[in-house]
Amino acid sequence: MPLPRHQDPIVAIATAPGRGAVGIVRVSGRGLQALAQTLCGKALNPREATYTGFLDAQGTAIDHGLALFFPAPHSFTGEDVLELQAHGGPVVLQLLLARCLEASGQTVASGQPTLAHLRLALPGEFSERAFLNDKIDLAQAEAIADLIDASTEAAARSASRSLSGAFSHEIHQLRDALIHLRMLVEATLDFPEEEIDFLRKADAQGQLVRLQEGVAQVLSKARQGALLREGIKVVIAGQPNAGKSSLLNALAGAELAIVTAVPGTTRDKVQQTIQIEGVPLHVIDTAGLRDSQDEVEKIGIERAWHAISEADAVLFLHDLTRLGAAEYIAADADIARAMAQKLPQHITVVDVWNKADAAPSAAPAQGIVLSAKTGAGLDALRQKLLLLAGWQPGAEGVFTARARHVEALREVQSRLTMSALHLAQQAQALDLLAEELRLAQNALSAITGEFTSDDLLGVIFSSFCIGK
């Protein structure tokens, strides 16, 4: 009888594609001792690195390296895990992978198969098994992928904190407090004839207020963690020759975009991810906005407006040296009106006045004044971008978080707000209070995977790399 999918023995190359000094083939399943002996020609001591040859079907060594065997349940997945650390050439690793698949169907001296047939692991399936076998919770599993994908040091450190269980610990504390409050409400519902007022004597109101404060604190950290993970998209827009490409180069500290005195030099989007205090900012330089008959430039302008419409923030760049030209001022006003009409309200537009080093007159009072050429004013712009992102300088104990975590915590906040209203009505709304608290607990439990649909698990783990 075939085993369920998540109990099939699986194998995959666990290191990134390409050449390297070391490559790893990982196997997870039940009863891997016989497979290990077949591949290595010897029994392996648990949790001990053994230098050995990795044998093909004829007993010839495919390669020599380290073999490690982790018996269940003391392994990453909670099952038996075998890791073969060989030289990191793609051909060698493919040969080892094929040998593992081949050997899984062979028989040993007793005439019994070494184990059920191995199959190739699906993306994230090793981490999924660790979750299903209670080795990690869902927030920790997601932190593994976030640690691998981290684009800044701060993002990596916050992911590491989540992987160690810091985020999950705070969620469990909130859940325990919520369960205790639910117990009081349920007791009041179960024994309405008792004279004892469970809720008043147990200070249910105070418990609810403290719970709301705790959720607000965790939500604040989660927002910061989501920001470190995802960053924000910032688009630089404006008329041709306002210095958009120069500003991108200045922010990135590299000559990424071509800069000339010819209007319309930038024909397509140029994107670079930079970091400010560990926060990733995806900065996009766009084609200058103007009426043009050039077919290529028109396509670039259309793409610029598309990028602007998808931004989290727009830097509307103005040229201080042309403020005396009526035609230039009118064109800027047209762009501003178009932005007001086309952009959703949540997109913030920041006026940035460039070329302060060459400007003959003072800049308007609104916005940020800078020189992309000399760097003057760039620090003020960086701080403005952090403010727009919602970053809180000096935030301590931030853990990585995802949009779904933030949404779940917002739902908890909403449920607790409704709970406070029902609690104020006491006996008239105890059933509604109990239901709101139950839904709040479900939202919290979804973060760690204690209350999670299979569809959500499929979406989460499918985004992982194959060997993880």
C-alpha cells in the first residue's frame, strides 16, 4: 500500500546549482540505515562524519567525501536523514542523486528491499516535513527561506531570530493569554446561575487591555520585520534632464545609469536595490516624462507611468536651474496633475529639488533640496525614504515577518477591539465575546501553523528551493 506523499522517502541535491568546492545530496525517510550501508559500503555511526567512498552499483567509487547519518527523531526533518557531502561539480552530484534513486530499489542479503523507492523531493519538502513532524513551527519554516533570501545583514539577523523561535515565542505568549481569557468567558457562560462574577473578579477587562497592548507591540515588530524582508519600491520620476539617473547613481554609489546632457537619454527602467540602515529600497530610474514623437521613447514613457503606478513612493524630481522657465514650470504642473489623477492615494509623492549646486536662486519651501552631483542633501533624502517606509530607527529585537503575519495580527487587533465592546455589555453579549476571542485565537494560531489550511502550506513551501 503506497504511503501518503509526505511519508515517501525523498532525495534532492541540497546545494545551489553550479560548481563549488562541496555539494550535498540529502535523503529523508524511514529506515535509511540499509541505504546508507549500500551507498557507503559500511555502517555509519549516528551524527558522526565518516570519510568514505560513495559506491555505484558495481562497487566503484563515484566520489569520496563525508557521509552523515541522523536517526529519527533527532534530525532536521524528524525522520532518518542521510547527507552525502561530495565535491561540488554538477555531474558528480547528478551521479550521486541517480545512484540514490537506483539503490533504493535494490535488495540486500536478506532479500528485502533496502527501503521504499525514493522519489525526488518537491520544493521545500524537507522543511515541510520538519514542520509536519513538529521539529519547527510554520513561522520558523518561513524564516529558513527568509534567511536564505535575505538581501541585507539586518534582514539576515532578523530571520535568524525568527528561526531561533523569538517570533513564535511572542505569538505563543499572546495565545496563552488569550486562552486564559477565553476560559474565564466560557466559565461565565457555563455557570450563569453562579453568583460569582468570573470576569470581574479575574479582571477580564485588565487582561484584555494588556492583551491588546501585547498584540500592538508584536505587530510593530512584525511590520519592521516585513519591511526588512521586502523593502519598498521607490520610483524616480520627472522631466528629461532633471537628474534622475544622476540621483540613482548617487544613491547606489555606482554608475548604473547613463548620464548625458542630451534629453531623453534613459529609454527604459533602470532598477537597483540599495539599503539604508538595513532596509532594502528598490529604486527605479525611469524615462523622462514629456510629449514625444519618438516611438522608442514613447514606450519608455509608458513604462515609466506603469512603474509610477506600482510604486510605494515616488520621488518627483525638479530641476532648480530651470525654475525661471515658464515652459518648464508648466510641464512640471502637468505632470503633478497627472500623478494626482492616476495614482492611488496610498502612493506618496515627494518633491525633490535637484542641482542645488548650480541653481541661481533658492528652492521652494516644500520638498527636499539636494545635489546629485555633489551629494549635498542626500542624507536628508535617505532619512525621508526611511520615514516613508515606516522604519523606526534603533528598533530592537525585530524578527522577520511576512505580509500574512502582519495581516493575521491586524485581524487579532480587530477581533480584540470588538471583544472590548462586547465585554462592556457583559451578560448581553457574552456569546459574541466568546466568538470574537475564538476567532482571534485562530488568527494567532495561523501564524505558527497550529490552525492552517493545506492550501496555505502548499503556497508557502512551494516557494522554497528544492533541497530545503
